[in-house]
Amino acid sequence: KVCNLNQTLEGVIQSFETEFAERAIRLETKWDPQAEEAELDPEHFAHALQNVVQNSIDAMPEGGTLYVETQKAANGTTIRIRDTGPG
């Protein structure tokens, strides 16, 4: 299915808002408006993103910042997810 990557990422991130607040995790996003749509399985893609976000949350038990960014690249779109946890 063709999906908008920014919207898909936002949907996954929003599902963690309560947990971010409870764990003192600040969210910083940067959505490239030129990020392309992608053909993918939205359920499997969302599940993979949820796992990455949950790993970041687990890596920051004392709180921190989660950065999520999309950027149009020459051959598609780059998605970057990083956190301020140790390691």
C-alpha cells in the first residue's frame, strides 16, 4: 500500500505520548515535507517503528530526548531515530 511516511511516523509516535510524559522523554521531530510516499505494508512498518521507539524509551529510564526525522534522499527518504540514552 502506498503510505505517506511522515504521517505514518507521526501516528506511531503519537501512540507513545502518554509514555513519553510519564518517563520525562521530550520528543523532537523534523518532517521533510518533500519526503516521498512509499509502498509498504503499513502494519509491519508501524510494528517495526514501534519496536525502535520502545527500545529508545527503554534506553532512557531517567528521561531524555527522542529525535525523529525524515529527509528526502536521492533514492528515497531517510528516516532517522535517535535518543539520548547511554550506548
